[in-house]
Amino acid sequence: MRNALIGLLLATLATPALAAGSHAGGHGEMAVGEPGEKSKVTQTIRVSMKETEDGRMIFTPASFKVRKDQTIRFAVKNDGEIDHEFVLDQEDKVMEHKALMEKFPEMEHDDPNAIRLAPRESGEIVWKFTKDGVFKVACLVPGHYDAGMHGDVTVAKK
């Protein structure tokens, strides 16, 4: 029993960022790509986040097609009445992050591939897609993904 308590204490101390409610990046290149340079943006995609009258939560548009090595500016606006996020990553990482957010719903982010916006706020993510494949965009505020707030980014070879 004592060893179990010590293990739990060590696990708690080993994750101060989670306990403090912060999730800071340090991300360089990820499977989905890397932060892009504003001076190299080749396309701007405007994205709206909002709730619908029937209780769904959506991105408009919800799916995107880009080319490998293209640098995209996602101009994101929260047109809803509550906070929403725009998180860009590979699907397994999105699902891991979703589970973490369900445990720590007040966690804040400081990642180049994510932005959280209050109602009526706007922001942007500049991203360079260095690998081809299908990736996810999602809102990971608890309940929002399950209410439909997710989509796909298809990155085609040049």
C-alpha cells in the first residue's frame, strides 16, 4: 500500500503542467507538419466555429485539401456563443489529447498547431504541411468533438 501511495505521489509530481492546467508546446516538426512562416503563406483558409440550433458543433468548412509543402494560414473565427478550439494533428494524437482534455477540462494550450477562442474572437494558425496523408482538425473542449466538431485535412503529394 505504501509503495502504491509513493507511486501515485511521484506520478502526480511528474506531471506539474497538467496539474497547473497548462499544456505548452515545444513542438518542432510533427507528423502533420510544422509551424509555418507568415512570409511563405500560399493560401488562406477561413474557418468558422459555432454551435447549431439542434445542438451540433461545427467547423465551416470541416474538410480541407492542401498540397504537401504548402504553407497555409488558417484564419479561425469563433462565431459561436461558447469557447471553441481548432486543433490540427494526426488522428491518434487528437484522440489522446481529447482523453486528456476530458480529465483536465480547464487545461490551456500554448501549441503552434492549436488555438482556443472565446465567442466572437478571431485568430490564426500558420502551418506548413510537410507530409502527405489525412490528418484531423478538432475542437477538444469536452463534449465538442462528440457533438460533431471535427474534420479532415487531406494533404496530397505535389
